[in-house]
Amino acid sequence: MRKSRMKRIGEHTWIFPLESEKDRPNLGYIRGDRMAVAVDAGHSSSHVEDFYRALGAEMLPLPDLTVITHWHWDHTFGMHAVHGRTLARPETNAHLEEILYRMKNDPGFSKKFLNSDVCIRKEYAGGVPLAVVLSDEEIKKDTVLDIGGVHLHLCYAESPHTEDALMVYVPEDRVVFVGDAQLGEFPTWRMDYDKLHLLAGQIREMDVKTVIDGHWRPYTKEEYLDELY
């Protein structure tokens, strides 16, 4: 199978494209003069390895920091394998702590999880064990990171999908990474339209050209807002 390559979105911004077969989301990458930052840690150590191989092919340095958009496994279960430090909301770590507790106290949890979805089974084929860790650091409010000529606005997001949603806005490239913020609540997929409209309001107020969704191609701002209504 042909390996994915990095896709450039802006002067400082790339994505490692999604892979539908294993439900791997888009992974973001922003390079500043002082440091490089990834958005989301992926589905597994294998996902991280493929990402880093693609970075190497473009002569891009490994990330110094990985920012997590929300707690779901396809965005976090590669955290143990990333280079540098990780950053997430406290609510994200609370969910991951619950998973760790269940892994420790329910002998059948890992097997039940691995058998719960065909994409998960493909990602963890061959007996690859689950490895779950908490982030190294927590973000407790909206924050701006200066990574050297580029600023990352880490914004708490209103989301019908999860209560721990975090967006990464890169004003220099007019790009925002939203994770899965626009989806319905997992696992019922029930849609809270009040939260969806609040999310739309947040995006509308940003000077954004491109919106990077977790599991779809890059949107224009107008396309993304149309999807929300």
C-alpha cells in the first residue's frame, strides 16, 4: 500500500492525511523558527511511526510538542510514542484516567475495546497491545504559544461531540484545526444543535481560510460553516 505523504496547507502548516480504512484522523504539523508542534497523537504507535516517516521524507523535524484536540482513542492512543511533550485539557486526561482504571480493573476491557470496531481491529492487528498515557501538561484556559514567527491559539471549543474539545488556530496561515468538534455525541451521535451553533460562531469570528477536520479533507471556511447549518 502506498504510504501517505505530508500535505502542505500553508507556509508553516501541513497535515499527515487521514486513512479511512483504520479510521486514522488527519494529524497536524506546524513549524516555527523555535519549535515544531503536532496536532493530535494518532491511533497507535504505528500511526505515529508513519507520521514521523513522512516528516523525515520532507526533511521536517520531529515535533517538540503534541497538542491533543480531544480524548478519543484515534487521537490519543499514540501519545506514548510521540517525540517531545504532550498537552491536553484536564477533561481529556480525566477521560484517559478512566480508561486506564478500566484497563487495570477489568481484565476483559482491552479485548472488548479491540473487538468493538473493525477499524480498531485493523489498527491493532497482530496482537499489538493498547498503551494509554496522560498528557505531560494541561491547558486550563485559552492560550497563545509563540513557536518562533508563528503563533498558535489554543482555544477551548464549544462542541456537540465531546466536552473537552480544543482547537488550534494558526493566524499566520489562516488555518484552524478543529478535531472532530462538529460531530454528534459519541456513541449515540446525538446532535446538540445549540453547541453546534456556538461552534459555528467561534469559527465565524476567526480570520480563517482553511478548516482542518479530523476525518475529512480540508474545508474552506465557507464550506465548513455550510456543513454546520
